[in-house]
Amino acid sequence: MAAISASMVAELRAKTDAPMMECKKALTEADGDMGRAEEILRVKLGNKAGKASARITAEGVIAASVAGSTGALIEVNCETDFVSKNESFLAFTKACADLVASANPADVAALSALALAQEGFGPTVEDVRKGLIGKIGENVAIRRFRRYAGGGKLAHYLHGTRIGVIVEFEGDDVAAKDTAMHIAAMKPVSLSVAQVPTELVERERRVAAEKAAESGKPPEIVSKMVDGSVQKFLKEVSLFNQPFVKNDKQTVEQMLKASGTSVNGFTLYVVGEGIEKKVDDFAAEVAAQVAAAKAQ
């Protein structure tokens, strides 16, 4: 049996908003497996745990660079919200987005080796990044990017600096822009039901199975309940099946068809998605400083 520490309980509580004791019970049942503990809480608490677990904790910005059929979306992270508004940090992020679009680097390492000069720092992106770390006093990290080129028209939408979307499409510009805004609001994970990642489907099936089993109904009814829950989930997370935010009487697919528009792909970035921010233990930090002072 894995030892369940207070920090593990606190981390699960931060993810799910579940009561402390429920978090401890779930971690104990899951033998310390954080992902499994989240599933257990979803079974017990329903959507409350699922919604809270999607909270974003890391800081940074999303930037886009789009010109014709070539474009890029990038996420660059920092440590605090204060620095995410810093002009030098924002300029660096936009410059990186422009470089991704124009130079087509294979990955973050290749982007870091490209030529860039900013505020006396350079001659590469990596040199500028290191220079800004010294100037700003916080770590700066290029996390991810996605580039599009020549495959179709592009529409993009930035919700402030924290959410960014690029849509590759053919057809009406207004419909495509509306689709990008819809994606930012509703956060689909794929275009269609068939493209939803297998691991997400299997996780949802496990949760649905445990919920249905608690109903006490016959196995054949439980099976139908599970299938129904999974199908509902698939429709909720696939773009074409979602009710369009500007007119929930039609799906996104119906809206696109009515405007003679087809969407071939999209990228959605949300700042810090999937990153856990370090939680500082203030009391422990003070105690450590006191101990260090006594030792001098």
C-alpha cells in the first residue's frame, strides 16, 4: 500500500475541489495513483470533480502569427501572471510565433537555435530567452507550437492572451472565425466523434461503468447505460456535434454546411493546460529560514 502524503491530498483537492477526507479516501483506494483517484472522485462526486480538474494553473501567454495560408500558434510560459503582462515577455512570444510561421522549425530545440535579437540579447532565440530570464527575474520557457502552411485558408482567434485557436478551412471567412471563437469557448478535443483519442474514451467508459454499477440494475441495463454515457460524452467533445454557441438550435456541422464551409483541422491552446503549478509551503519555508539562521 502506497503512503498517502499530505501534499498528495492537497494536490488532488486543488484539482477536484473535493473535501479533504474524500481526497484521502480516493488516494488510498487508488494506492496513490493520482489519475485513478480523480476517476474515483468523479464517480462519487459527478461533474463537480471533473470540472475542477480542468483548472489551469501555470502562467504565460498564447500568441499567433497568420498570413494567408501560413500561420502558427505558440505557448510560452512564465512563473507569474504579473510577468505574463510584461512587454518584453510579450514581444518575445510574438517574435517566436513569427519565426515558427516563417522558418518552420521542427521542434522547440530548432526554434531556440534560430536567429533573434531583442533588447541587446541574441543572436539566437535561446540567447534572448536567457537574457530575459536575467532581466525579468523569472524562468521563461517555450512550451509548444503548431504551424500550418499551404493546406487551406486559416482563421484564428485569441481570447486575450490565455486562449488561442487556429482553424484550417475552406469556404466562408465569417463562419470560420465563428468556429474559432466557438472552439475557444467550448474546447472540443477533436473534429468528429471518430477522432476522439482512445484514452479519453476508455477513461470515460471506466467512469461510466462504475457509476452504472452503483445503480444495482441488471447487467444488460448497466451495459446500455454505459454506452449511452459514452456516446453523450463523444458528442460533447467533438466539434461537429457540439451545439453552435451563437445558435444552439443547430450543431457546428450544420452551421458550416449552411455556409458552404468545411473545417479540416484546428489547434486549441489554453495557457498552462496540463501543467501543475508548484504550491509553495509558506510555513515550511519560514521554518527552513529560521533553522538556517540559527545554524549560522
